[in-house]
Amino acid sequence: MLYTQYTGRDFASMADFTENFRLEVPESFNFAYDVVGRYARDERDRVALVWCDDQESERRFTFSDLAAASDKTANFLVSRGIRKGDAVLLMLKRRYEFWYFLLALHKIGAIAVPATHLLREGDIEYRNRAASIKMIVAVSDRDLLARVDAVRQASPSVERYVQVASAGNTRPGWDDFDDGYEAAAADFARPAGESAPTLRDISLIYFTSGTTAHPKMVQHDFAYPLGHIVTAKYWQRVADGGLHLTLADTGWAKAMWGKIYGQWLSGCAVFAYDLESFQPKRLLDRMAKYRVTSFCAPPTVYRYLIREDLSKYDLSALTHCSVAGEPLNPEIYDRWLQMTGIKLFEGYGQTELTLTIGTFPWMEPKPGSMGVPAPGYDIDIVHADGRPCATGETGEIVIRLGPGGAETGRPFGMFAGYYRDAELTERVFEGGVYHTGDTAWRDDDGYFWFVGRTDDMIKSSGYRIGPFEVESALMTHPAVLECAVTGVRDDKRGQIVKASVILAPTHEPSDALARELQDHVKKETAPYKYPRIVEFVKELPKTISGKIRRVEIRETAKQNALA
């Protein structure tokens, strides 16, 4: 494994980990050469990637396979005009070619811009213009390619369109990657001098979910992969020689958390299941068949898995499970532990960060808590005026910067700023700290508990109420399938709590059920947090990544009040 070059050793306790973890960032580092290339030279037969799909196709790649494939892909890209600093949009689902392109772009020093295949025409046009995309690489999906083609005239920066896995059916106006790959030269010389990417050059741009405004462009540099050593080795607990599965599509930043950087630095292969749609039985079947050793997914996935008869699947290779994306309900934790004997370890981070707060091996998980600050991050919870919050007080999670501020004092793994938005970058780094925009409170043991986004906080009669804590209480009622909690203007209280509820198929809306849900919340959490308005709805507005757009619910309520 390579991580020992950067971390020195393993640790015996949380105190040891916090006090003695060090990350030695080299003056020059390029993941494609210094990790994948080194494995290809020193352990050429070590497995890096195991891939399969729903059509029973499968591929296994060693590090030498991927080093060679990314060389050819880099030559293909250069032959199509891609140079250092150019932005390339990757819409490849979970196809194994994603790893070819990501590593190739790292080698060139170009900017990878991963994106989901679910983007609509307006989303694609916005990304093309905002990031000056020069090339789009997309999987051979007829609807996706049509959406890309629909905004060609509105995307003047895009010069080339590349179709992957075309099976001989290349769309007019698109380059066929399979043909181009075969024709590309085998060896790609590592750039030198001014052509070589530096540690602080941009390697990745991810567009955030955009729950309150247009998606922001989060830029990461070439040192970013090293930050995921903590993510993989100490939170996901990937094993040297093991096989890790993070379920995320390559279009989401979570893919960088679980599908490449920290896993390979820790000597663990990555499992990529290119599923057409999420089917719990199929996922469990693949996990058993391929002997997955560690697994990471959002709570919703575990919610579906515990509904299955897990005794039908041989999960004996599975030793560690982690969860992120939203706080975990204790019911899911308890049921998964009962069925598998494995505890769920929660964690917290953002597209802008790596694993920032986590439940680590030396800790006892508290279901619903994200854990404690990770080494390397100086984290606090503060009031709006910057004063540190006392135990139990809710405030914003902030990360203190070192000398030099955002320019040179950023912890390893923290983003370099928002691309082409100096004003927003300056605002989030104001006061020598990074403002996450997330709120939480800390208990007597130092565990952090997520409350919500600062924009989503509800202020009612002097109380600050986080939507998640009310949503969590509602979700424990059998009638609730999904819900969103927002604040509604009220002359007496400033705001009151409103719950928009999607009911389970076995229940029907009624005034009696609304009162029952209100009483249920009063029993599950502090009574002042109960929703004074319960609205039964058929659907909730969401972002392309599935996050609830509470801002849209609030705006709709405001417009209805004015009507």
C-alpha cells in the first residue's frame, strides 16, 4: 500500500490519531503518475478496479492495465486538441472508461468536470458556459446525447463531442472513442516544464447541487487526492487487498470519496457496479458474488437493504460499512447491526472538502451523529457573531484556516475556491475561517449532530429549529414515506414549522392523521418543534442529485399567501 508514505503509521486510539496523524504533502504530486504509475511499476498485477453491469459483463483491471489505458486515452485527448487547463465534461455513469479519462486528464493537466447523465438541457448549457467546457465525453445513451446536441449552438466553447461505448452506432457529429482509442499511441510522455501541472493547478471542478441558487463550481487542485487518505483508510476502513464499494455515480463528488483516490492510496481495489436502476436484490447479489469487503452508501440505500432477507446472501467478506449524505435514523442502524453484526459509521463532508467529521474505528457510533472532527481540520461550532457555541448550542460549523488564509492556510483536501467567483470565495472564507453553511451542535462527548443548512433554519418564538430533527421524528411514523420541513411566516411567532408529507401507500390524508403526526413529533422531540401546519403532498421539489429544495417550498408558500 502507498498510504504509509504519507501517514507514517496506523494508530492505537482516537487520541493517538488526533494528536499524531500527519500528512506530508510532497512538493510535486500527480495521482495518475505517482500512485497509479508507481503501482504499475512496482506491483503491476495488483487489482485496481473490478467492474460489472446488469448484462453480466465484467472486467478486471490491474494498475498496469489502467496506466496503459490512461496513456492511450491521454494521446486520444491530445489528438483532439485537449491541453493543460482545458475543461472536459465527463458524463459516463459508472462505465469503466471514466477511470481512463480521469487519469488521462490528470496526466495532461487538464480539468475534469464530472457530471451526472440526468442533467437536462438547461443544466448542460449552464455548465458548458460557466466552465468554458472544451470537450464533452458522454456514454452512449440516446436521450443523453440528444440533450447535449440540443444545446450545441448555445455552447460556443465546446469544440469536440466524444461518444463512449457506442457499439458501432456513433451519433453524427460525435467522435467514436472506441475507434480513437484503438488508433491512439501507446505511450504518453509525462509533461515537463511549463506543460507539467503543478500541485496548485486545478484538476477537478464539481458543480454543487444548487438547493438555493445556481450550482457553484467547486475547484480542487492536484493535492486533493491526498486528503482522502483519512476518508478511505480511517473512516471507510478499506483493507489492503480488499474490495470497496461506494455506490455513487461518477457524476457526483462522492465518487472521488469512494471510487479512486483514498482507496488506491490504501491498497484497496474499487468495485464499480454499472447498474441501470437501483434494485436492492441485485445489489446484494453483486456484493456477495464479488466479495465486497467495505461498503459506503447513504441511509436511504440501507433503508431498502434491511427490507430484504439478507440471509439469502453471503456477505461474510463484508467487514465495515459507512454512511453519509444525510444523518442516520437509529432504526436503520439497529436493524442493520442486528441483521449483519456490522455497525454503521457516519461521516460528514462537502463537495468542497474531504471527510471532515467522522466516526472512526476507536469510537462507539451514536446513530444520527456524524462523529468528531478529523485530524488536519480545526473545526468549531459558532454563533452568527463568531463566538464559539457551548455544548448543546446550535451554530454554524466552521473550519479555521492556518497562516495565509485561503491562499496558503487551507487544510489538505479543502477546495481552492469557487471557480470564477472571487466574491463568493472571499465571503465563505471571511474572518480566517471556512463557513460551511451547515449547522450542528456538540454533545458532552464531543460528538457533532447535524441540524441543517443555515438558510433552512427556522426561528420560532425565539427558538432555532433545524428541519432535519423534525423530519427525523416524522420519519419514525409508519404513515410517512418522505417529508420536508420548512418555516412559514407568522405574525405572532415570527415563523412556525410546516411539514410537507408524502404518505405511505397504506395511509390516506385526513385531519385526524395530521393531528396524529403532530402528537408523534411532540413525543419524539422537544414539543416546541412540532409542525403547526401539516400538508399532504404527492411529491417534493428536488435538485438533480435528489436533495429537497426547501427554498422552492418556501417560495411556493409565500406566493400562495399573496394570492
